[in-house]
Amino acid sequence: MEEMNYFFRVHDVQDDGYNQIAAHYSKLQQHRNYLQALLETDSSAYITYDTLQPQQRPLVAYKTKGGYWKAGHFHVRQPLNGKGIVKDDKGRVIRALWDHDTILVAKRTDSLGVYFGQINQMLLASGQGTYSSHNHSYFDGHWINDKRQGFGFESSPNHQLRVGEWKKGRFMGERLRYTTERIYGIDISRHQHEKGRKRFGIHWKHMQITSLGKHHHSDGQSFPVSFIYIKATQSTTITNKYFRQDYHQAKKRGIHVGAYHYFSLSTTPQAQANYFLKHASIAKNDFPPVLDVEPSEAQIASIGGDEELMRRIRIWMEIVAQRTGKSPILYVNQSFIFNHMKNAIDIKQKYNVWIARYGEYKPDVKLAYWQLSSTGRVKGITGDVDINVFNGYQGQFSEFVHTGFHK
């Protein structure tokens, strides 16, 4: 239920699956109330299995309307209609409702759980259906030949709520609907001003997102730039010479602005934090500063591995947080989270995360921003631009503007 509360926090009714999850949430509430009432029941009222005598157990019998055997197969004399019970070739018991040999709906039990929904003539889950596992996980969505295929959602004690597209049983991710209600932003550096020997200015008064880039179709819509992050520094020797002019131009036009630092493993995090704070502008009403971490596998190995990398990240984040009064955001790609931050739960809980993933599906982690493309187009800027979307709608964005934290 906590995971579903988070889902409701960053989604609204126009998002896929919202109504399905709301219905499942209501069922969980009812179940929780039932369990609570059960816990409050006088224990003397319980009936234990030891008190049940054999003669008290009901007899169960199955019957069929009859038919005939031929060449080892049983043939029913007439089309199957009504309720019936059958076993498939895997030994799974299926209770179904037939109409002229067509299965309308079925309930199938196996060693791991129970499937309820549409099923084909081969007794495989196909169509809309739910699966409730004995380990308390639950799936509601579309199936083809016993594989999750199409839209669905899964609730499980072992991971956060998964809502989105499935292919051949594998979760692909959430596909966003790109509407004008969403909050979009960009991030820029000197590359938006320099292309080889050519130099370009930014026409701020014309700024508008006209393309979200590859894989993200907005049906010809354009979107305002609601926030912008500007690269300020890298390591302890590199500054963006366009930072201050872009910073002041963005603020002049009422765009929420923030600064970011590109992290290096060749110098200390203390020195880098001090260098960033010296050269970046971070006003009281600015967005939280960002640490951009993009090391190669070889670079991580060269400093001793994940633990040392996380230690350095913590130091930079803590120094910047103490000096600015703002909780920094960590910018990484999704594979970095999965491959290197398994033992850094404290960082994921303490700081917001900004994920880079250039595909059609939203990252399967909790985040503040999703950088969905590096090939977007913005009127007023020459060339490709990184496009980002805030994880939520206007209500959550307004809260983030005031608090600088989004969970």
C-alpha cells in the first residue's frame, strides 16, 4: 500500500493503469481491515484443524455429462456448456465456465498461485487476467500463451510497484503519455553554444520544446521549458564560460534554474565540492545542485570499486548540502543504480535521483527527473538538447519548488 501511495503521488487519472491500481488498492484496504479485525478477535473463538473430525469434512464429487473413449481420448457427446473442471498437461487444476466449447472465464491453480481470467482452448492464460502468488505478489494485466504481454501492473513485497508494458513475461517499463500537463525541462552546457569552430547564442524569448527526441512522440505538441540545469564545473580545473550568462537569462525569464557539476575520479571530492561552490551561482530560490556521475567500469575499478565510489559521492553531497542548505540531486543512468548502488540505500533514501535513460520506457526506480532523450529539439537553441520530465504533475512540482525535495 505504501508503494501504491507513491504511485498515486506521481500519477493522475490520465495515466495508464491508474483505475486498475485504485481498484486493487481498495481491495487491499478491505483485506487490511479484515486482518485487523481478525487480530482483535478473542483467540478462544478460533477453530483449529485439530478439532475438525473426519466426519465433519464435506465430501466432494465431480461429475461429467458423459461421452465416449476412442483411441485413448475421451470425447464429450455434446458441446461443453456451464461449469466444469479439467487438468492441463502440467497437472494444473482449471475450473472454467464454458459456452458451446468456448471458455469464457477460468480459475487455474498451480503450485505457486492462482490465475483468474481469460484462457484459450489450449488452457493457456490469454487475454485479461490476474495472478495471485502464494508469496503475496499480484499481477493484473494482459496475457498471451501464459506470458505477460501488453499492459499490466505487479504488486510484490520484494520490489516496488511495476506498472507498464510487458513482453514475453518480462517487464519493460512505464510508457508515459506526453501531455501538456507534464512538467518538462532541459539541461545545457557549452555544447549548446559551440559546434566545432562555430559559435551560437541562445534565443531565450523564443524558447519552446518542439521535439522530445527519438522514441518519444508528442503528436506535434510543443511544451514550455519549466526548468533548466546548467553545467557549471567539471573536476577542479574546468568551468563553463557560458554558465553565468545562461543562468541570468533563464532567471530573467522566470525559468527555474539549477547548476550541476561533472564528477571526476582523478581528484578528491572535497576539492571538487569547493571548486563547484566557488564557481556556481546557487541562490536561495534556485533548484537543488546536481552531481553528474558518469564513470566507466575501468575507472570505478581503478579506485577500488563501488564502496570507494559511494564514499566519494557521499562526501561531495554532504559538503554541498551543508554549504547551500539544499539537498543535492544525484544524476546517473539506470544501469549505474542497479550495478553499483546495491549497498548505497542511504544515498537513495537521503537524496533525490535524476536518471538518464534514452528509451521509450520510464526508469523503474523512484526519481525526481527522467532525462528521456539527448536528441530533443528546442526552439531558440541550435542542435540537439537533453530533454527531461519531472516525475509528477503540477501539485508535486509546486511542492518541489518550495522544498527542493521530492519523494
